[in-house]
Amino acid sequence: MTSTPESHAHTHAHGPAAPVSGRLRKIITAVLIPFAAAVVVGLLALWPGGAPGHEPSGVGMDRQMEQGEVVAVQKVKCSDVNAGGGQPPGGEQPETPGTPGEARGDICEKATVRVTTGDDKGREFTEIVQPDSTRRLSEGQGVIVAYAPDAPRELQYSVTDVDREVPISLLAALFALAVVAVGRLRGLFALVSLVVSFGVLTLFILPAILQGENPLLVAVIGSSAIMLAALYLCHGLTARTSVAVLGTLISLLLIGVLGSVFIDWARLTGNTSDETGLIHGLYPDIEMSGLLLAGVIIGSLGVLDDVTVTQTSAVWELKQADPTMSARRLYRAGIRIGRDHIASVVNTLVLAYAGAALPLLLLFSIARSSVSTVALSEVVAEEIVRTLVGSIGLIASVPVTTGLAALVVSADRSAAAVSAPGSGTETGQPRRADGGRGRGRRRKP
């Protein structure tokens, strides 16, 4: 089957978008080119050139990491390896009738681990796994080990995690295969845009924030660059995509304003976890509340793209199905579609945040405090503000994008319909506005 450009239309559409008038293209270009130029200038002005160096703290992920392999595992009594284990503080653990000694919780695992990367490649050390540990080690298993140069030699290496390279790489390959198999060329462009997004995030947004730049400004510029690359790569340089870009931009600005107001008003510091505490300790100049706001903007961008593109495509298809529809009728029909979309997307956003914070919610569910006290604590309040601000931006994107699309497509089709082949206007006679019998097409022999 021969592939044509028309066969790769927007995934939310049912056919290729009709061409737009030259006047409309000029208007859209006049709006978007200054915006794209401002994004490029911002990227160049704030480009960090890499993350700044710092004195290693030796805490958490701020340690030298190497790969290793478990070469042997044997069961030993915890008391023999000074690992604590099953003995109660006051003396010997009592026997439980019918229970063998190894089931009493005093049996540990002694794993021999070999370092497979770095300067100490081939070096072996011992790791003791407690009976109540959630991570178990097995012979031949790949692990991640941390190196502490200031510790005694026998304690310099320790296992911090397991090596998940193979399953994660296989899952990523299956994902890419599924995207290309179903999306074809559009799917391939979607993968390219994903790489671009990851590149902007790791090469610009994160290092620039670490360099001390304003997190809000960095997030706005970086998100705008991601938005332009993702939308135009996936959906083409069309008026339909440009309207979605404008709708997304307006919604992001609204999210930024609301987030800034309510994060400041609620006095949220953004420093509520071990990770943020470590970042603040290593880079005290970073504005943590601004970092929280940057996360809100970046987190909302992906869902916003989906909403604005869907609404724009819906309005375009409605106009193509009935060219006589006015801008008002298009807006009303598009809003009816948008209501269903928003109902599901907002629920998705709330559940996504709730799923990410599920362990925290479990802790608060057993806390001896009232619901209001728990909800207003800073840790939970951050998630509430993040969810509600993002949801308001999503809700606002529907009428904003639908209105823009209705105005643009109505202005464009009224100009383009006169010259469209097969539209009943080949003879130069304009289409009747009252929808009368004059709309019939004249077949050519």
C-alpha cells in the first residue's frame, strides 16, 4: 500500500485538513513567529551548559554508583554476622512450638557481591540481607552498588538497588514498536518528539534550575519549546496545529498565574521530602517554591496538548462535515464534545496524582488527626494545589481552544470554499447563505 501525506493526518481527525487561505496563514504566522523567536532567545539566554559541580554529600543518590553481580548467597544466623535479627532485647528468643528455628526470623542471607564496573572492577564484598528486608538477592543477579571512599575498606561498598536495565529496555522497545505499528509515520514523529522533550528537560530545564535561574521562567521557556516541537512534529505545520499551540499557550499562562498566586498565598515552601531537602542542602540558592510551580506547569503540559489538539480537530471536522455551520454553532457543538473530554481528563489527572502519592495517603489514613488537619498539612496541600491548578487550566483550555478554532475555521472556510473543487461554486457563483436548493453540485461529464 502506497503511503501518501494525506494518509498520516492527525490521529484525532478522520481525514486531511482542508487548505487554509493565504490571509489566515499570515495572521497565524504573525502571532506564532514572535512567540517561537522569544522561546529560542530564552533558550539561548538561559542555556546552562551543564549542571554545576558540588561537593558530594554521600547521601541518597548523591553517591558514586557502580554495577555489580551477586556471585553467591548463603543462609546464616543473624547473630553470627552481628546483624541483629530475631533476638529480643532482653535475652534469648523463646521457642515456638512446632516452629523450626529458621522460621523464627533469626536467619539472614549473606550475599557475596562482585563489582563489575569502575576502578575496583573485580573486587568482592559481603552484603547481609535482614529477614524482614523487602529486597531479596539471588545468585547471578545484577545489582547497583554505592561507593563510600571515606568508610573502612570492608564497608566502602553496599548494595543500593537491583539492576533493571534488561526489563526496562525491553519494555521501552515494546512501547516504541507499538507506537510505530499503530501510528506509522505519526507514531515515529511522536517518538522523535518524545526524545526532543526528554532532551529539553535534561539538557536545559534541570541544569538551568540547578544553576540558580528562576524556576518559573525556565519552566515556561522549556515547556514552550517542548510544546512547539511536540505538536508540530506530531501533527504537522498546519493551521489546525497552530490553533492548538495558541490554546495550549494561553492555558499554560493561566496555570502559571494561578499556581504562583496560590502557592504564595498558601505559603507552600516546596521542601517537603527527602529529595527536595537534599537539593536545598546542595544548592541553597534554588527557590524551592518556584521549583514546585515549575513542576505544576511541566506536569500539566502533556494533558493540555491532548485536550487542545482534540478540541481543534473536533471543530475542524464539524466544519468539514457541515460547511454551513457558523462560528457560534461550531463553538456550541465543540463545547459539548469538550465537556465529555474534560470530565474524563480531570478525573485522570486527579487519579494520577493520587496514585503517585498513594503511600503518603496510606500514612495519613491511619494518622490520629482530623481529615481537615491532614488535608491542610503542607505535604498534602502541595498535591491539592498541584491538582486543582492543573485541572483549572485543563478546564479553561476547552472553551479557549474551541473558541479560537471556531473563529479560525469559520473565517478560513468562507474564503476557501469559493475555490474548492466540487463545492458547487466552480462557475464563480457564491454558495447561497440560506441553505436553499442552490447548493446542489453540478457534475462534470
